[in-house]
Amino acid sequence: MLDLTFENPKPKVIAGALHDWELVIGMEIHAQVSSNAKLFSGASTGFGAEPNSHVAFVDAAMPGMLPVINEFCVEQAVRTGLGLKAAINLRSAFDRKNYFYPDLPQGYQISQLYHPIVGEGEVLVEMGPGVGRVVRIERIHLEQDAGKSIHDMDPNSSFVDFNRTGVALMEIVSRPDIRGPEEAAAYVVKLRQILRYLGTCDGNMQNGNLRADVNVSVCRPGQYEKYQATQDFSHLGTRCELKNMNSMRFIQAAIDYEARRQIAILEDGGTVTQETRLYDPDRNETRSMRSKEEAHDYRYFPDPDLLPLEIEQAWVDGIAATMPELPDAKKARFMGDFGLTDYDANVLTAELDAANFFEEVAKGRDGKQAANWVINELFGRLNKEGLSIEASPVSAAQLGGILDLMAKGEISGKMAKDLFEIVWTEGGDPAEVAAARGMKQVTDTGAIEAAVDEIIAANPAQVEKAKANPKLAGWFVGQVIKATGGKAAPATVNELVNRKLGL
């Protein structure tokens, strides 16, 4: 595993206030389960379909329609729990969370309040090279998503799309262990990475498949330590929830604004009201949405249409046996097997597809060289073109072929970059392209030696300078390579020049 030093979270101290204040943050991540069907119906979960085209009778709350649990969604929740080193509850149960909203056709949401499928776990967040934080997970429960209200199609009417209604969500609830905006964003990034490695959520924040509710409060120095000792939340101050955040940048900006807003209220002698707020990125401010509900406001009770969910340990063990290598383990292996730096390993393991691409390129080759080419040449070009690794015009096999030609001394580093450009735009097997275009280095010692002799004979003054200062021998190497059209192998040229000059 990674060699990290674990530090207690360093609280973000807000500057510009009359007193010192510390931030306390807890997060609820709503992650859409990667499944072709919804949690309690067989309707499709495909994104971007015509409104109300992916709605089963049970999703629309038609009379007499009963929910049927999707076993695969349960498996995905268990897999997520195992990936977060969490306790898996062999017995869980579904509850009805009652509230009215136009895009909630049942008038209630099926969720898990009292008996969630997953218990306590943790997420390891790296805050810098070799420095780690642990954010504790309180629980993960399964629940239905609501639909979508549409207000911009008609000035006098609102519309509702029920395609998302009933889609399975995992609500991943953290403890209030996060102490600053940067930590909050890093936590979401790491959790999203783990979910994508597990294949349990695609992490697409733009489509709403991963959303964060951020609970923010402020307290005076020393109060957080009292909370840790007593588990009494009153030490942490009154929290406000920032709803449906789907951008790392906006999460940080919203937390910073909300903290300053609460501090201003407290220092003016006021009281912070517990409520749900929305963040407006255009104005960089939060504004009240509704007073924060408590559990009793939702009138939770066990769902009468669903029996308690009981799973067997053997089934959980079977899922555990198929777990993939997760980001931390992969990063540690890349650093150990390929000698990569912490930075390079972080870049290469940020996304699973990128990690798999690199590993295919590096197999049987120089790992550091492979990492350099993948990060600098390939990723650099992909970023420039706005392409994902899946859409790369250069495959791992083709990039590996270029590295093989370099390793055999058939092409130089400059030739390799030219060859990469040709393969990127035209495709083809690198070895065949290099041969067809005459790109291979001249390794014939006789031909190179003739060029060396000619240039030495033509430049006697430069010879004397090089003998007095051997560093100037590089001038001859450059001239020979230039004379051979850049095709002479630099190592061979360097050796011949030094021998001819008696260096």
C-alpha cells in the first residue's frame, strides 16, 4: 500500500473576521448506481431519452403497482461498501420518506433510514505527496431518485420528466471530518475515482449522476476537539446544507462563501438558522431554499410493500472475490514495479482507462520512459485536441511500437516524435511507417565514420579547441548528425568523434 503519513485534519481558519473560526464539513454524496434498470422496476436508466419514455407503471405510481427490488443494484451497493472498507449489513430495510414535490409521483421516496445496506467505512484522501487524511463514512443507503421539473419551456407552465424517477442512488454519508474547501473537493475527487474503478457509478457530474450535498458549520478553535471527545454535535455549531453541488470548483467556492456568511452572522450577535441553501455560481453566493427538515418531518415508516432485505455472507464473499485493484493499490504497484514518481503515478491512475493504457504500453518496456511518453506526448496531445483516452488516435500497441524502435536504436528521440505525429494523423504500424519513410537511424559505422572524418578534416581550428576543452566535442556530433540528415545514431557518432579526437 501507499507509504503515507496520516495527519489530523488542519482546519481552515477564515481570515478577515474579528475572531478565529474553524470550518467543519460533512458531505452526502448521491451516486447513481451503474445499472441498466431502475431500483424497483425494469425501466431503462439511459440518459438523454425523450421525456417520460423510460417510465414503468411503478415509477409513475399507478394504482396497484408494487416495487420489485433490483438485485444488481444491491450488489453494486455492496461492492461500493467493500471498496470503502465498510461493514456490510446482512439485514437492511426500506422506509418511506414522505414529502410532496411535483417530480415525486408517489408522494414519498423509498429510502433506508434506520437499517442501511452499508455501515461504517472510510476514504483515504491524499492532501499532498506522502500526506493522507481519513474521512470516515457513516453509512451508505439505497434510495430512489426523483424526476426532473422543467421550467424553461413555457413562461406560464412547468413540465415534469419522470425518466429519472426510480433510478437507484447510493447516498454516501460522511462524518464531519472535512475541515476545509480544498479537502472537500479532494474527498469528492477520491470518492468519484473509487466508484469509477469499482464500476458502481460512472461519476458523470454534468449529467447529475454524482451530486454532493455539503453540510457547512463554523466553530471556535477547540470546539471540534470537544466534539471528538463527546460526539456531541452541538459543539460544531449550526450547520446549513448546500444542495446538489456538481462541480469541484463550485463546491470550494460555495463552502468559502457560506462559512463567511455564517461568521458574519455570529460576529454580529445573530444566530445561524439551520436550513437548506442553494449556491448561485453567477453571483458567487448561497441563498435560502427551505428550512432544514428533520427526520420526523418526513414521517418515516417501514415500506409495507417491501420485505426486509436479507443477504448471505457467502454472497458478499463472492462479490469481494471479484473486486478490482483500487486506485491506492494500483498507484503503489506502479511506483514499485515501474519506479514512477508519486506525481507520475497519481496522473496515470487518476482514471482507470488511462492506467490500463499506460500498463499496456509499459509491459516489457522501460516504465519511466513509457510514463514520460504517455503523460507528456499522449496526454498533452489529447488535452490539446479535447479528446478522452478512449478516443485516442494512437493505441497503446502503436505507442509501444514507437518505444520499441527507440529501444533498438532504430530511431532517435526526435524521429520518435515525428513518427508519433504521423501515426496520430495517418495511423499505421510504426515500424512499417518508419521503414516506408526512411526514418530509421543510420547505424552503419563505416558510413558514419566517413562523415566524422570529413567534418574533422574540414575544421582543424575547432579540433584544437575540442582537444583543449572536451565539452566542445559536441559541436562535431551535431555537425555529423546534420550532415546525415538527422539519421546518424547519436551514441555511435559520439563514440566515433571522441575516438577520432583522442578524447
